[in-house]
Amino acid sequence: MIIKNRLKLCAIISSVIMLTALVMTIFGYGINFGIDFAGGLSIEYNMNSAFQQSDVETALSNQGLSDFKVSTSGADGTILNIRIPKLDSNEEIQVLQAGLEAELLQSYPNMDVDTSTASYVGPTAGATLVKNAILSVLIASVLMLIYIAFRFDLYSGMAAVIGLLHDVLIMLSFMVLLRNVIQMNSSFIAAMLTIVGYSINNTIVIFDRIRENNAKPSYHSLPRDEIVNISISESLGRTVNTTLTTLVTIVSLYVLGVASIREFSLPIIVGIVSGLYSANMINGYVWAMLVEHKTAHKKSKKAKK
Amino acid sequence: MKVTNRRRIKLNKRTSSMIALAVLLVVTVFAGYVGLNGMNLDSRGLYKMLPWIPQTNVTKDTWPASIALGLDLQGGVFVEYEATMSDELKEEGYNFDQLLDNTMEIIGRRLSDKGFTEATVSQLGVTGIRVEIPDVTDPAAVLDLIGSPAKLEFLDYNGNVFLEGRYLKTATRTVDENSKPAISFQLTSEGAQIFGDMTAKSIGKTITIQLDGQELMSPSVHEAIYGGSILVTGSFTEEQADNYALQLQSGSLPLDLRQDRLDTVSATLGDDALGSSVNAAIIGILLVMLIMVWRYRLSGLLADWALCLYIILLFLFIAVVPGIQLTLPGIAGIILGIGMAVDANVVIFERVKEEALAGRPILHAVRIGFKNAMSAVVDANITTIIAAIVLLFFGTGSVQGFATTLLLSVVASMITAIIITRFLLTHMARILKNPKLYMTPKKMSARTAATDVKEAK
């Protein structure tokens, strides 16, 4: 298979995905932030039998709460999840949990009180998390830029980092598009950084080949993006197979894993696919564009003189 | 003469390669068996090698004891606090880091005194404290102990509060001059002044020390006490003195704590998470192995062999190195690491294939293929390592668990891919020389076609 330069088409496809996510966010259908970012209290009970959500809602109202979300999960729908966005102190939680359990036990004596899972996150934790997320992606990207610029050249570094940021933006966009399926929690930061470190691997394999081909005397007369075409085609077996092996492991995690593992593996799946796409369809051509632009610039300078 | 000589050497090389592979195969099978089942080192079973590789459908009880599980898999409570220093302490020029250490020490002592001996208290970032207590599902009991510090008050003979817990630096059990149990406490300089002034006015009377409104003790004052170093004697037993000292100390956590996070994981949910992720790992590994054999035939089989060794070694490493706890994201890191582990092999095998297709004998192809692939393999792994290190610095709790195992598995996988796979492939190439064994025939024709097209251009 011979790959061709389709940079414009790819730019359109990626922009459409990102713009859709942006528009959804503007209209209030943005990322579905989980408890790590949004704060509040989340409790999970195994009810051991079917239950009415309205019963739980009444019990919560009786505890003096108005702002809460009740949902059901588990294979046979016996797991009760409660989210309460605003709660300040730990004493409040204990009083609330005790009251709620006492009331629910009356209607559902089978419910498992001892094996509940509760998470509480304070209101300021989310801001720190966002700051850390942005900072860590930026620092990692700068380090990648420096490393690639050192091993290859500055333009390769720039092209690779453009690819990375593209992948991270695609991951964020899919967090918006899949907002009904997945919540964003602190594990998303781990997912982003994994992709920053991983998706560059394919780019490196291709850039390695570009560097090799670029040095071949027989290719000197070819335009840069033709060399990129050849290099990508030659590396395709590599990039597809490496992605396939990693994708297989992470997909089996997603299929078999528990909720918190799914939250983590889905963004990674998106990132890995996006990484394969950007490495083969975008990064090399961006590099070619940057290099051509520079040589054209030099030539025009010379012409002026 | 010469010719026969060369032949003999060739034959020897082939035989020695066979022996080398056979020995490694025995080692692999043996290590795998011991890893899964453990082994008695003497006939009476006094010295035992514990198993370290998890099996299918694993639960907390069947999990290898040699690998410590994190709280999310074991069940338990963890709390994160954000510590701040009060303005008074700031003005007195206290060192925040020192006070944070003290606070963590007090929390740790309080927990272990109450029987939570497996609890760990660690620093989180610059100003945070993280407390983990395994095997507890009722956070209330624990939080009562840490979360809401008791209020310490000193009352004068009229029952008015004249000094509070924040003026207390330390309280410890000691003995008085008659070797009877006593409590010694140290006040801050400001507290010492207030206490001195008050005792000067109260000679012959009693002052009262209250904890959360309950009277702890009412010692009588014999003289004015300045200097802030106070010895309280009374009719305590040793245990009471200990408890009082602890409670006094508790009343005065040096820093203000705000609870930022609380997580309770029940042991059964931990079991679900553990079992399903280990099963996911096993299925993922098998699929990766199949893909490798499908794509690269004999080379793929050798890569699978190296992957088995990698898994044995990685878990052995996790079991042996102290302080590594396996968390749920940690398992995810390992699984992802396994997917990445074979990446290096893919890059190498594709290079080998290229060289073989160019007509080189397979042993040469292996050598040159490894040499050409090395820079891409090293570069790719270093970038992942960079990302994992950044994550170690910025991540909290569970994210760090992921970063740790990802880092470990990337480093281990690079080593196995480069050293073990090369060893296996070089020896195998001496035994079986047909290049077709090392690649898929279909792929081969497709690739020649592509090369043909290029050459035609």
C-alpha cells in the first residue's frame, strides 16, 4: 500500500471532531466530570435485590438533601450509586450515611451496609487536578520536543509535538462525544500522559525511516513529501502491528475491567488509535511542510540578494 | 582437511545453540512452575519459596502473599488531608515541614495505638497528608481518631479557659522523681508565658485540664511554673499516663487539617476488581502471543517465549523489591506494559524480515536487523519513560501506582526485547535457517510487490 499526502483532508476530519466537541461544550454538554474533578460525595451500595430509585430519592430528601443523582449499575441492576455534588465536611457525611442506611434498610433488609464504597472529594481538589493535568502534559510535551529535536532535528521535534497535542485534543474531544458512556476522573491524567509517551513511538519509527531515506542519494531528487510517502509505506507493517498488540491488551482491559478501569482504558484506546492515525497521516507531512517552507524561505532570501 | 575442519566447527555451533535453547527452555518452565506454585526448599517445608505469579480467577485469598496489594484491591479506607499552618505559628517562626512531619507522626502513632498497625501515613505533594488503612470498612471509627482532633483546654480555679491546645508542643509519658508514671508536656513560648502567669496566681489551688469538655486531671499548683516545661504527676497507672499523653497530643495536632478526599473500598469490590483485571491481563497476553505467532511465525514464537520470561521476572521483581504495592491502576500499567513490550520485537522483526527479503541469510538478517532497529527501539522506550517520570511527579495516589508499574515494565520489557529475544533468535537462526519460517508467506509476497512497484518507478 502506498500512502499519499492527505494532510488537508486529515486536518478537516480532526477539526470537525474537535469543533463538534467544542460546540457541545459551549451548549452545556461538555465533559462529564467525575467526582475527582467535580468534588462531592459518591456512595455505592450492593442492594442484593432489585430496588426502586424513587425510594432512594425519597430517603435522600428525608435527609434534607435536594441536589443528588441516583443511578443503578451492576449486571442485574442491584448496585445503587448515589452522587451528591455539594457536601462540606466529613461529619456531615457520617450523619447522612447513617440516616440513609437506616431508612433504606427498612424497605430493603437485604442490602449490604458493610460493603459500601464511599468516596468524598473536597471542593478545591478539582482545581489542583486540572492545574496538574495541564502542567504535566505541557512539561511532557516540552521534554519530548527537546528529546526528538536532539535525536533528529528541530522540525521533527515540532512535527512530533504537534501530533501529540493533536492526540490529546482528540482524547479530550472524545471525552465530550462519549459523555454518556464515560466520566473524567484523575485516571484521565494518567491516560493522557501514557498517550503522550506512547503515540510518539510510531512517529519515531517513521521519522527514523524518513531520516534513513532522506540520506539515500537515489532519493535526493524526490520532493520531501514523496520521501515521506515511501517511508510511511515501508514502516506501515511496523506501526500497525505495534499498535495492534498494545490495543489488544488495553481492549481486553476495557471489556473485562471494572468501572474505574474502563474510565481509564477507553481514553487510552482513543489515544492509541488517534496516535496511529496522526503518525501515519499527519506528522510526517507536517515535517515535510516545515522543511519545505524553510528551504523556500531561504531561496527567496537568496533571490532578493 | 580445511573443509572438514570448518564443517566440524559449524556443527558444533549448531549443537551448542541447541543446548543453549534447551537449557533456557528448562529454566523458563522451572521458573514458571515455581512462580505459580511455590516450592519447598527443604524436605520439612521450613524454608519455602512463595509463589509470586497470580493465577486465573484470583481473589484476595488466593493472591500470592509475596506481592502486597494496594488499598483499592484489598479493601480499606484512605483519607487525604490538606494541612495549613495557623497564623500564630507562622508568626512564631515555625517550620511548616517540621510541623507536617510531627503531624504525620502523631496520626501514625494514634492509629497504631488503636490497633491499626497496617495503617500508613505518607506525605502527599507539599502540603498534603495521605492516610491508608487496609481491612477497615467503617471510616467513621477511623476518622473520629484522626479527622476531628480533640479540643484541649486548661481551666483556672474559677473554671475559665486560659490556655488552649494550640499552645501545646508535645506531651509524653515519663516518670517523676519517685519513678512513678507522669506526663511531661512542653508549651510554646507564648503558652509558657500565659501558663507561668496563671500558675503564679493559683498557688495552692487546682487547675483543670479538659479534653473535649471532659476532665482529664486536676493537679494542684505548688509553685509558679515558667519555661513551658511541665511535669504533671498524679495517681496514674502507666497505661493511663500513656493514654493521657496521647490524648493531650491528639488535642494539639500541630497543623490544621482539611479533609480533601475520602475513599472506602469494600473487600468484595476489591476482589471483583482484582479478579477481572487479572483475567483481562491473561486474555490480553494470550491474544498478543497469538498475534505475534500469526504475524512473525517462528520469530513470534520466540518473542512469546521472551514475553513469558518477562512476566516471570517482572512479578518476581515486584515481589522481591520492598515497598511496591500493586494497585488497580498498577495492574493496568503492567498490562499496557506487556502490549508495549512486544512493540520492540515487532520493530526488530520487521527489520529482520526486510534484510531476509533482500536475500541475506537469516543469521545475517538477524544481526543487521537488530542493529538497524536499535535506535528506534531505544528512542521509543525513552519517550515512554519520560512520560512516566512526569506522571510520577504530578500524579497523586493511584496515578502514581500506574506510573510506577508502567516505568518498571517499560524498562524490563526493553531489556528482555533486546537481550533475551536477540539470544533466542540468534541461536534459533543457527539451527533453522529457512527464512520462510520467520515471516508470514502472504505478507512476503505483498512486500515484494510493493518493492517491485517502487523499483519500477
